[in-house]
Amino acid sequence: MEKAFPLKGLSKFSREAWNSVWTQLTLGAACLTLLSSCQGMLGEIEKEESLDKPLVLTTFTVLADMASNVAGERLVVKSITKHGAEIHGYQPTPTDLVNASKADLILENGFGLELWAKKFTASAGNVPTAVMSDGMKPILIEGDLYAGKPNPHAWMSPQRAMQYVDRMVEAFIKLDPSGEIIFQENARIYKSRLAKLDKELRDSLSLIPLSKRVLVTCEGAFSYLAEDYGMEEAYLWPVNAESQVTPKRMRKLIEVIQARKIPAIFCESTVSSKAQIQVAKASGAKFGGVFYVDSLSDINGPASTLLDLQRHNVRLIKSALLSNGEES
Ligand SMILES: [Zn+2]
């Protein structure tokens, strides 16, 4: 389905951002303009913890949740960035490097999500890395500064999340061959939960009339979900690595909201909602709440697992986009 907010291309920024991120690899380096870019510090992993079991580090919490489901008790799984962290332009800390040097495997998303990962893993001693999006056909970003680049948020499609699980099983068997049967059985159980989630989200979102299925967010992170469930999307910026709010971007989004009479718009937990609340006020839409996408919530929050994250977001979408008692 056609996106409601076309954007245009950028490659120079990625290199500059990369260099900038890396040169600031010290504690106390200034955070980027994003809300939580300094929240990812994982405390130093205790030696005892990783002595008898292989240590798997993931670049963000969503991957850690998925990997824990596949690994079961056989592997120690930790995320480098913490829940709530902004992950695209994350600035690794010296402690992260120490932890990574102890790791037996690093799982990363790929598709350009982690601007910092390649240099980081190399600096940690070239720890083996498995890329979860390998072999997957990406949805490309349309328009604006990232046009033509893969949208990295493939885990937001339960069906594609199942492909991540397959990549994890392959990587874990390579790491720990005698755990093969356990990894495969864990993966089978987890994939059946993802399949159930897929049906649940499809049933839930199908209650919203097609004309009302327009998802307005801060980051364009919902392309995979939108494609799976027949939604259109519009957003303030394509990827959080470049989240500058310009008057032009705001104006274009307000025009889309007003033209399509979109009743509610949203923002994500890892960035500031301030600009989107302004857009809501200017367009007459309601601010419908905060989604989780790039980072899980803490254990007491509404999105401490990928399954809960999806259910939380879809609950918000349903209650905000269905009106006049149409919600079941
Ligand atoms: Zn993102």
C-alpha cells in the first residue's frame, strides 16, 4: 500500500554519523538529540555468569527477548543496550567493549539498524556475529533522507520475526552443536506463539475500516507491520538515526492528517513525543499514546517482551482509530 508521506535519500549522513558516534566513544560523551541515547549501558557482566555457558550479546532488548526464548537455559543472553534506549545512534561505552570481548556470539539486526555495530564488534576482538536480517528481502524506505535504504524494523512483522528465529537457531547450533535438539524445540514453541500473535493482530486490526487504517508515528518504523495488516503509514522522520523535526516535515504530516481525517497519531518510547504532540494540536488529531518498537519496556512496563510490545501497540491503535463505539 502506498505510503502517505514520501521521503528522499541520504548516504553521506550515515558515514558522518558513524564517525561521530565512534569518536564519542567515552563515558560522558554528549548524547545525541534523541531522548535516550545514553541509556544503553549494561553493567559489566560477571565472569562467573559466563564461565560455564556461552555468552550471547544482542544489540538491543527485542533481540535479547527473542534469543532467550530460543536459547532457553543453555546460553546466557544479554542485550548491550538497555530497555528504553535509543538504538540506532547508540554510543557504546568502554564497559560495553569489555562485555563484548567476553562474548562468544553477537546477534545484530542488520539492514542498517545499528550504525555502531560493525566497528564495535571489530574493536571487541572480532567476536563472531550473526545478522538476523540476512537472506530477507527488505522493504525500502520511500523518500526523504533515507530513500532506497532498507527499513530496518523487520521484527515488527511476526512472520519475519519467525525468520529471525531461524537465523538464531543456525547461529546457536554453530556455537553449541550439542544443544541442537533443544534450540530447535524452543524455536518451534516460540514460532508457534509468533504465529498465534500474527493471527491475533490480523483479527484485531481487521476490525478497523480500511479507510481508517492509517498509522501516524514519529519514526517510520511500522512499514513491515503496515504491509502485513493492510495499513498505510505516515511519519515525522524515516529513521531515528536522523530524527530532526523540520517545519517542512511537520507541515507535510499535518496536511496528511487533515486530508485523511486521521483521528489519532502516535510516537515511540525511545524518542521525545513533543513534536508529535504539537502536530496533534495543529492538525486537530488526538495524541493516541506511546508505542514500543526499538526497545522493550522494563519488566513492569507494558512491553517487556516482543509479544507484549505488539499487543500493547495494537491495543492503542485499535482504541484510537476505532470510534463511535465501533471497537469490539
Ligand atoms: Zn527505529
